[in-house]
Amino acid sequence: MNNMTNGFLGGGGEMGQLTRIHDWARSPLGTPDTWPQPLQTVVSLVLGSNQAMFVVWGPEHRLIYNDAYIQVLGNKHPAALGQPFLDVFAEIREDLLPIIETTYSGQSVHMADIMLMIERRGYVEETHFTFSYTPIRDEAGIIAGFYCPLTEITARVLAERRLAEESLRQRQLFERAPGFIAIINGPTHTFDFFNEAFANLVGRHNFTGKTVREVLPELEGQGFYELLDQVYQSGERVISSGAPISLRRLPNGAIDNRFVDFIYEPVRDKDGEITGIFVEGYDVTTAYRSQEALRASERRYIALTQVLREMNDTLEQRVAERTAERDRVWHNCRDLLAIVGPDGIFRAANPAWTAILGYQPEEVEGRHFLDFAWPEDGELASRGFDSAVGGIQLTDFEHRCKHRDGTPRWICWYTSTGGDSVYAYGRHVTAEKLQSETLLKTEEQLRQSQKMEAVGQLTGGIAHDFNNILTGIMGSLELMQMRISQGRADSIERYVQTAMNSSQRAAALTHRLLAFARRQPLDPKPVNAGNLVYSMEKLMRSTLGEQCLIEFDIEEPLWTTLCDPYQLESAVLNIVINARDAMPDGGTLKVSARNTHSCHETQLKKLADECVLLTISDTGTGMSSTIQQRATEPFFTTKPQEQGTGLGLSMVYGFVKQSEGHLEILSEEGRGTSINIYLPRYQEVFTDVPAKLEKPVEHQLRTGLKVLVVEDESVIRNMTAEMLRDLDCDVLQAEDGLSGLATFRANQGIDLLITDIGLPGMNGYQLAGQAMESVPGLKVLLITGYAENAIQAHGFMRPGMEMLTKPFSVSTLKHRVQRMLQFS
């Protein structure tokens, strides 16, 4: 005990004491004085650290940990000390086992954020950790355990999740708000958000990412631009009531003069810096004009009073005349007029009640106002009347009233009070309501029609290209059949090559469609975009031809980005081909790459502050604004028929978006085009090594290798089996996952499992998982024709597993199998 106290087990707080008194003699590790020197060193490091750490040692994975790790264990402490690590965390054994196996194979494992469902307080809870597993070798150089420092980030992850959910709820509330709301960012006042009420006010939609000056040029000279600049620079809010605003609410329409109440509130970040402006307000045009009419009426009343005072010698004839005038107004007004007492009983009603709601005035007078309110709107009408009785003037207060025939009518009310009476004026707006609903339905039908037109263009383009390809394949096969029946073999090789070329075109078309849909399987690697385009110089020059010049402008040093280098090459080549076609009489192509912090200017939401900008510019014919808007649509092309598929830029767009980047097209007719590709900076240290394509190598396999092929498509299954028999393999076949698993369990010594992922019943993932669990070290080749499976498989792949996507050639399958089985 004294030696341990003074030696490597000295100190360490609570866990140091527990480790010293633990009965290690009954453990496979033995007493601490017999532990290997590497274990003693790491245990001393763990116990003396303030960061949560543990060490696992021996084939039984025995656990030793420090004080900071106790909080992670919860109620598993102190019983966890010296126990097998996977027994301590039995509930997540399947999650940890692949990581431990990788570590014991000699590879360090780092997890930046892993979610685990752990039971440590009497119930299973979601947890998040960042940790590293580092292998430890004993004196003989054999990996005997591993060491792990870790940080629990559960609270931070859950807080970020709650913040995102709260932000979404807030935006949904903004969207449903009755007033208009917008959020604009930066000194250029760029729209980040606006609700439907704002869009209806300005008569425009889909302008997120554009500046106020771009969206509302008619505001020039009205003072609104200046107020936005003032708020952004000073940080002081601006509030305005009844402000006049002139808007062009319809394209090429007349200017519409409106009145708005609004507030400009500066938005600040956590450091107090102003980042934008929150705009909120209401369209008060109707109320303003009503108030103006009321004020005009008041002015006329004051003038009349003055005249009556001056003509005092004549208070009875004039009074009689004015009374007659008011009576004529009362009787001739086409809108509802009423006087209501504080008890809700009508004291007077004008004849318009008959024309609008079917009731004679005497049928209205003496009855409660709720007798005429539509049942579902009764509560709303009561709240409005209570406000009016309380002295609040109602403006544009709408609810439904019952017509005598039992149907509803929409009435818009305005009120004022005098003495103990409420004076009400009601305008019949049912026709306006129906017109608005009809307009909304028409707009929805138009949107649906546009969607169907887009789908029709897409399917039409696919059908056109595939019909051409299928014609080449079917024609070649038919000619081969004819020549074989004629006993002629001289042209068969040419027909075979034609069919293969058409098949490869079909695969390329599918690949481009998947790229546009952002569903292609990518193989991202750290890439120096400058080195990549330099390596393509010869290919670009041959593509452009002798009439075109090419210039390079690459910043040094250029940051690294993370993307699929082969897809980036393909994207660059597609852009170069378009540039060549835009410069039929020659011109200059400029390729530049630079580091940039200007992501904000392109409204990039997902990019970091630092990104790599790759720009390819030409001096060609350029594009109109209409063509620019459609340039990335699949099958859209300005080239003559049969000279372009219209998938070039759509593939580039899909690849860039799938790489979490941004594509920008800048062009002007007659002045050329620039294509900007923004890709996020890759922060890891990276030494660029030019990629080299591996040449397939023939491997001689030992005879008698046993392979199980599971594929529900009989043509592919039989083709694969025939190829394997050519390699002298013993082939077993199954057509679905369940029969494949039964065949695997019934046959010993299977060296390779080839399975499609999309199997009926049990899928290929499940089949491979159960097979590898029962036979550790089994080689598995996953095959899929659905790219989404390839994307999802990145988190499923284990050592010994590989993937092949359809379509593939027999030679490709053969070389892959040979490579996987050469060491079997």
C-alpha cells in the first residue's frame, strides 16, 4: 500500500483512494505492482488529470477512471471500477463495439459529437460526447488497451436544439402575425425574412436575399431608404404613424398610395453590434382615409356651426332644413347605419338594413345586436361592441351577420360614441371577400399548373434522351442477332461497342440527374482547387480549341476544401464546354481561385466565414436575365436540338449544393459569363497529393472460394454468378434477404457475401450485419442502384465491407471481387 501511495497510484482524489484499496488480486489485471509499465504510466496520468478520462486494459477491457469521469457514470459508480467496459455500458454495447475493435486494430478514433442513449440515473437518457480512443501497446509492442480523454457536451447540444426550435416557433408566429413583418440584414438592407402580410402590402413574393432598393425601387425619394440607414448607423429605433407610402403593387401597374404605421427596431448580436433591422407595422390606409373623412366632416360641422351663429336671426328655418338633410342622408345611405344603447339594444336603424340584410328598420329596432350576428362570430361581435362602449372607435372591424334568408353576409363596421349611445356605420363587403377567396384559389391553381408544366418538361427531357440511348442499344442488339443468324461475325464487335457506348451514355445521364437532385454518392477528400485546375490545363486547352486563349490566376497559398475531386473536375469541364460553345469565333477563358471572407454577399447560409472561390469566366455571347434564371434547370438548353442535353449546369449546381457550397452565375448579353463556385474551407492540416486512377490488376485466386450472391433481380444475380464461376468460385444464390440469411447459416466457410441493399423483407444492411456478427472478418460487397442507399451507407460501413453502385460492368465487378478475395 505504501509503495502504491508513493508511486504511480499516489494522489488522484476519490478515485486514487478507490484504486489503491481495490482488490486487484482477484482481477485478471493482477496486483498493481505487477502491471506493465505502459499501464502504470497511463493510470498515473488519468488519476492526476482534471479532465474526464479512463483507461481500458486487457482482453476483458477492464475499466480504470478518474474523479472527473464519475459524473459521466452516474449510478454506475463506484461498481464500474475494474469491470469490463462493455458490461458497464451494456445498453450501448452495439454502439461502442465497432469503435473498440477499430482501436484494438491499431487505429486511433476521434468522435467530435456522438449521441449515445445511456442509463446512469435510473432511466435511459440522450447524451452527447466528444472523445478520442488512443491504442496503448505493452512492452512487447502488442496493443493491450486504450486511453480516452472525453468531454460531455449534452447540455450544449440540447441547448442548441432548443434554440433552433425556438427560432422556428418565432418565425412561425411572425408568419401568422396580422401586421406586416420583415427582417433585413447588413448595411445594404438585404431581406432575410418577410411574412405574407408584408408580401401582400408590397405586391411581391420570393425576394429573400435581395436588397430593399432592388425589391422596392419606387421608394426612391420617399425617405424610407434614409430612415433605414439612420437606424443601422445610430442604433436608435424609429416609430412612425400614418406615414404615406407609394407602391407599385402590380407589375407595370399604377402607383398605389397607402398609409402605414411602422417601427424600425435595430437588431444586435451577442456583442451588441448592429446586424440588421426588424420591421413591423400595419397598413392603416382604410382607417386613415376614414379618419380623414371624419375630420373633413368635423370641419364642415364647425363651419356650419359658425354660419348658424352668424345667422342667429334665422335658429328654426335653418334647423328644419338641416334636420331634413340629415333625414335624407339617413334614409338614402346605402350602407348600414344604427344607433345602439349600452345594453346592446338597437335604438334606430336606417332602410339600408332591408336592402343588405332583408330586415325592415322596425324589425331591427328594440332587438339585441347578437340577434343579427352569425352564431360562430357572436363572441367576436361581443368583444367589438364592448370596445365601442368603452370609447374605442372601431375601424375595419369585420364579422358576419345573418341575412333574413339564413345566409351569412360580411359587414365591415366603424363606430363612434356620443353620450350613452354607440353610432355604427356598416359597409357590406361580402363580394370583396368572395373575390379575394376566388383570387387565392386561382393563384393556387396557377402554381399547380406551373408545377405540372415543370414536371412535364423534366419527364419529357428524360424520355427524349433515353429513347435515343435505347434506340442505339436495341438497334445494335438486333443487328448482332441478324449477323449471328447469317453466320457473319465480322461486324459484331462494332455493334457490341455501339451498345456499350449507349449504355455508358445512359449511366452518365442517370449520374447527371442524380447530381442535379443532390442524390449522387460522393467520395469527399481534401482538395487544393488550384492544383486541380492546373492539372486539367491540357484537357481544357484541347477542349477549347486553338481559337481560344486560357489564363490562370491562382492565389497562393490557397486554402483546402473538402469535396469529391472527380466530381469537381467534371463540373469544371462542363463549364469549360459551355464557355467554348459561347465563343464560336474565339475568345479568352480565365480560371481563378482565391480565398474569400465575402460569403455574406451571396447570402450563403451553410458556409463558414472562410471559403474558397473558384471562378471560370469567358468573353462569349453571355446570357439574358431570363436564361440565367433557368440555366440550372435539367434539360434546359439554348443549343440546337441533338447538340446538348441541358444537364451540364444542372449537374454542377447539384454537386456544389451537395458539397454544402454555393453556385453563382453572373452574365450579360454580349459581354460574357462568369461562373462562381464557393466551397467551404477545410480546416484540417492537409498535404495535397495528386489523385491517380488505379489500374485494375488481375489477381490469381485460390480455387474453392465460396461466395453467396443475394439479389432479387434475376438477370443481375445470374450474371454475377456466371462471372464468379469463371473465377473458379463455388457460388450460392438467394433472391431475398430472409432466404439469403438462411442459406448463409446453412453453409459453412463462406468467404464473400455479395448482396443488394434494396432487398424485399430483410434489406442488405440487416443481412450483412447479422452475417458479420456470426462470422467476424467476413468480406461483404454491398450493391445498390439507389444513390440514397449509398449516401446512408457511409455511417454503416465496417472493416471488410465495400460498396459498388449500379450500373457496373462485368469487368468492374470481377476486378472488385478479385481484389477483395486475393488475401482470403
